[in-house]
Amino acid sequence: MIAMLETLEKCMRGKTVGRLNLVQLRGQIRKLTTCTVKNGIVENLSHIHLNGVSARVHARGKSWGFSSTNVLKPRSMEQILQDALKLAKTSQKPECQGYPLPPAEVVVADEVTPVKKAPADFSPEDVMKISYEAFEGAKAAGNSIADVKSTYISIEDERYFVSSEGSRIHQNNTRVLLFADVLAKRNGLIVPTSESLGHSGGLELFDGTSPSSLGKAAAEKAVQLLDAKAPPSGKFQVVIDPALCATLLHEAVGHPLEADLAMSGGGFGSHTGEVVSSKLVTIYDDGHVPGGLGYFLYDDEGVECRRTNLIRNGVLRSFMHDRSSAAKAGAALTGNAHAWDYSVEPLIRQTNIGLEAGDSSVEEMIEGIEDGLFLAGTFGGQADSSADFTFGFQNAQWIQHGKLGETLRGANVAGNAIEVFKTIDAIGKEAVLRPGACGKGQFAVQGRVAPAIRCEIMVGGTGGK
């Protein structure tokens, strides 16, 4: 840690920095371990070590320039500073011309994610065993299981940030994830299911849910759905479980609330201070959620990732900002500038997006539906800046006269999140912390805190009642 900080601080004292308006230097040391087992065979076991530094320069109060290197020598550091300065001066798209950057609090911090079982303390054999156990748990569900893939990922990051404003931040972040993807097959019918675990922390992740039980849960669900009918199509009153709600929250609501998308004409863009959802809905972004994959105390501009209320009791209150978008909007900083690694510039990203829990049990929400569906599980999907979305769910159940009935296979839901969230008339008591990943421009892992919800939504199934 000391060597990397000394490198960045020495660079900050160089002659080039003295001529600039604002300089941000970032350094990173990363250990990335992955292990994939597919049908009992280790397809991949990799250990990737990377380190490097980047320079980001805001020149003449107009635009940013960025450059990076994995050569940690004074000459290389000076070169990327000069390159970043040239790029800032020649940029054809000034981000903040006429909008001075809001001042950032000077921060001196040394932060470490709590870890009980550090990935570095486990051997390659230990890592392979984790993926194997998930595979074996799935195969135990029977001969109908045709394909199983289990993937383990651990990310150990040392991140450093030094700015010409005086900030000096070190963050040690560890994240562990496990995915189990299963296909069940019978008489030409193929049913996919998946389950996942993930948190900020170490391998204590598996103390509560074992890899074997994760694989078993995915496989048993797939086998059960081989006997299920396809769901219907049409608009239904539904109860959406936390896993599917988490995807809807991140993709269809979270992304349109990122300022770069909102301010470029997104669905929420012109509605600050207006009602945009049911009054039961309060949505926030918070980098301080313990255990969340998006656990960051400070972002990659050195801004604290404090809780930001985005929608409060149905009213749009704020977007997620970096310093440039906050300057344009005249808004407070929210700590949402994040980069996947040192080699790329920060983008406006969610950390842990959440929907506050309500006061209804799932049973009470089901009892309030005369004829509808309970939707569970997620296969992801797509959404755009206008909040239009299409997502897959893994399975469903009929709800008739307030009671759960026949189990159905998965299909798609679609609509506009703003309109769907206006129909929410009940929110579950228990909000569940879910892992997630995102590919907006560059990869990222993030958390989603979601309860069950009751709303109206379009279901695109092929079956009937």
C-alpha cells in the first residue's frame, strides 16, 4: 500500500500537475480468480493479477482527459499525465463548459471491507471444490439434468486515489460470487434455471448457503418445471418475488435514474419533483450497504458513496451523479462515478440500489389477488433510458381467489417501469440483498436490495388458463 501511494503522491508533486486545474490519480492492484466447472469438467481455472495507474485531468474548466499505464515508473507516470492534459485540451466535447465542477470534500481515508475468510488463504484445489460441489448438488436432482455450469469468481482489489485537491484514499475491497446454471431436458422440452450468490466479503459467503445447496435448488426447480405448463399472455395483477424485482429495479428504474442517461432524454429526465410512481415507493442508492456487491465508501472521483434518495414516496428527488453531471444539473454530489479498473474512466454507475420494504407479507399480497400470477426468478433482459423493458422470469404460479395454484414455466414480462411502478399497491416486509452484474460500457458488479411487490404487468407467455 505504501509503495503505490508514494508513487501517486510523487507524481502529484511533479511539474506537470502545477499547470493543471484538477488532477485525479488512481492506482489499483487486483487479484481475480475464476473457476468454471461444466458437466464435471474444469473448463477454466484462472488467476489474473493486474496493477496499474491512471491520470485524469480536468483542464481549463472545460473537459476531461484520461490516460493509463501498467508501467509503474516515474517516466511512465509523467507521460500519462501529459497525455491526459493534451486530451483534455483537444477534446471536442467539453463536458462542463460554463458549469464549474462542484467542490469535493477533501478525504484522507484507509478503508477495508470486512473479510472473515480471505480468498487468498484458499488453494486452487479449494476453489475447484466450490465449483464442483455446486455441480454435484445439481446433478443429484436426477437424470433429467442435461447440463450444469457452475462458476466461482473472487475479486480482491486494492484501490488508491490521490487528487490535487488534497484527497488521499485507500480502499481494500473483496468480493466473492458463485453462479449455478442448469438445463433440464425431457421429450424435447428444455427448461433453464439459475441461482446465484454474491457479497462483499470472503468465502464466509458459503457458511449460510453451501455451493451444493445452491446447485441443488437450481436443478430441482428445473426438474419441477418440466411438468409445468407455459404461462399465459396478457396484462395481469402479479406478485413479483425479490429476485425478479431486483432485476427490474436495477435495469428498468436504476439505469434511467443515472444522470448521463436521464439528462440525455431518458424517461425520468424532466420529471424532478414530480410523482413518477406509487406513493408507496422509495428508491435509493447506497454504497454503504454492508455485504452488498456495490459496497464502496468512496467512488473513483474521491466522493463519498452516501445514501441518495432517488424517489421518495413516489416523487422523483435526485439522479445518480458524477461531478460533471452534478455541475450541469446544479445538484449535490452522490458518489456514483465508478470504473471497473484503473485502465478506464469512471462512468455513472449504481452501487447498491434499493427499494424500501413495505408493510405487507407475501401471503397478504397473494390474498388480495382474485385472478393473477406469482412471478419468481430472473433471467435478466434489457431496458432502455426511457424505462421500457423486457425481462425473463424463471417460473410462475397461478393465483386464484387469493390462493397459489398451478405451477407454470417461465416467460417474459414487458412494459414501461414508470407506468408499472405507478400500479404498485403493496410492498413486502422483507427486502433481500441480491448480487448483480452490469455491462454499461464496462463491466461492474453491484448490489440490489429488493422486497416482493404487487403490481400490474404484461406477461408474454404462450399458454392459456
